[in-house]
Amino acid sequence: MADKSVAELPLRNVKLAQLPRWVASINFSPKGILRSMQRGRNRYHAKYVNVLRPGVAPLGHFVAMVIVVSYIWRYKGEKHHRLSKYHW
């Protein structure tokens, strides 16, 4: 592992003392962020979608995403109801 630079290491292999150098090596430009999102999407598809016999994991992930997004959309109204004591 001594032959690799800190920038090439995945986050799980970075030591705590190397963390500032690792964060400084990340490309925070819009192009770099877009590339990292594409890499994440490609990894997700390679692991869950583009397999020989896909299971129910992609469907479960989609349902969880829909639940989270619907809660975010309804948060303003839910916040008002949360503060009322007895009635909606």
C-alpha cells in the first residue's frame, strides 16, 4: 500500500492522519462531481441491475426512494400537524 498515493486510495483505506490530504485531492469542480455521480451509478447498476438473475433489491431501493421523496414534499404540512396538540 506504500506505492499508492493518498488520492488513489478509497475512503475506507485512508488513515485518519491522511484524511486532510485525501479530501484536498478530491476534484470539487462540476465536472468532477458529475464523474463521481456517474461512477456511483455505474457501480450500482453493475451490482444490482445488470446481473444474471436480479433480485428484489432495485425494487426495494426504488420504493424507499419514493417514500423519502414523498416525505420531503409533504414536510411543510406535516410540520404544521406535528405542532397541534389534539386535532389535525
